[in-house]
Amino acid sequence: MVKNYMEVLVDEIYEEVRHNYNPCECENCDDNIKSIALNNLPPVYFMSTASEGEKKAFLLDRQRRITVLAALTQAKELLCKKCNSNKSNKKMRETI
């Protein structure tokens, strides 16, 4: 089975820092944040000859984890900023 290890890493890091993000209350916000981040990160697939140690090393690489964290942060800011502006526009329309 082919597996994108960048998805594994994004899921792992997002679960670690999710409580710090306070995502907006939109439906599927968590999935949308991860999707945006993954679209800005390169996919990583290992050959069938790769050892479990190589895969684990990929997941534990400090610089890669920082890059993924930055992508998740940018995705959250982009998504929630757009979401909040839509909410404020909706509130403004309701008051008019």
C-alpha cells in the first residue's frame, strides 16, 4: 500500500498542537486546515525497500517538523481569517 508520509506527519503534529490553535467553529475546520497545509507541502513516499527506521527518521526530523508546523499555522490563519470575515459580513447583513 502506498502511503504519503507527509500526511502522517501533518496529522501527528496537528494533534500535538491542536489545543493551541483554537480553530473557528466551522464545519470540518480541522480537515480544511490540514488540507491547506498539505497542498503547500511536498508529498513523501518511501520505496518498498525503505526500512522502518528511515520512515521513523523522516517523522522525527526536527527541521521537517518545524516546516510542517509553519504550514499548519499559515493554513489556520488563512482559513480562520476568511471564516471570520464571512461571519462578520453575515452579521453586518443581519443588522441592515
